[in-house]
Amino acid sequence: MPEETVEQDENAAAAPQIDPAQLQFALEQLRSQQNLVGGLVAGLAASFAGAAVWAGVTVATGYQIGWMAIGIGFLVGIAIRTVGKGLDKVFGILGAVLALLGCAVGNLLAVCGIVAQQESMPFLEVLSRLNPTLVQELMVATFSPMDVLFYGIAVYEGYKLSFRQLTHEELGSLFPGQ
């Protein structure tokens, strides 16, 4: 046998075998710690906080920085994972949706901030004049093909980072003596 195959076989033999019943019990215990509502609240807060920062940076600099979308995806995913402690796919879907929401709201708030500056109007007055038709028109008018790239990365991060990451210590505590 080639040396590489021998090493793989030795590593496979050294890996502990986990009883399927124990694994099922451990997963049930971890799922009992999940908190979808908490993850939703934390994700919403992160989404809107990220949107506000994005708008503030855009208005302050006069430039829309696409990397801010990636920051929103990261922030949302970490918030959901930390508070929600989710293992199930619904946490990832929640993270993706809230990351996209944060990006869209960030864009909208940035446009409103720029309009408020240009028109010498209070920001809240600009917001109070919004209606669904105007929001749609503003989003279409300010859309850039690069938005697809940055929004896509944000959605991916929101999805991927929303799941709980199990450490070796946690796994070890689930299967003592293994």
C-alpha cells in the first residue's frame, strides 16, 4: 500500500466512533438551546445598525462603499449565531434574508441622507416623505450591477455565519470518554 493510504487508515482507526444514539441525543440537546426569536431580534438589530452605519459613511464621504454590504452580512450572521445558537437551516435562511434587508435599507438611508444634504432638508423629513412607489423608484435609480456582487457576498455571509460553530471542547463534553 502507498504510504499516504496507510496514514489515512491509521488516522481513521484513531478517530473515535460515535454511537448514533449518542449523536442523536447530543443533537437534541444542542437543538434545545436554539433560540430562533432571539436570533431574529439580534439579526434585525445588527441589520439596522449596519444599515445606519453604511448610510452614515456614505453621506459623510460622498461615496457608496460596497464593502459595507459585506460588513452587514458579517454582523448579521455573527449576531444570529451568538444569540440564536442555531444548528438548523432556518437560522441560515434568516441570516441571508436579514443581511439582504440590511443592505437594501442601508442603500435607501444613504440615498435619503444625500437628498437631505442636497436639498438642505432634515433627514427625518426626507424619510417622512417616503412611500412604497418612491422607495422603489429610488432603489431602481441608484442600483448598480456591482450591488449584485456585494449583496450576494453579504447574503452568503449572512447565511453561512448564522450557524452555530461547535468547538472541540463542546463536542468532547457531549461525548465524555470518547
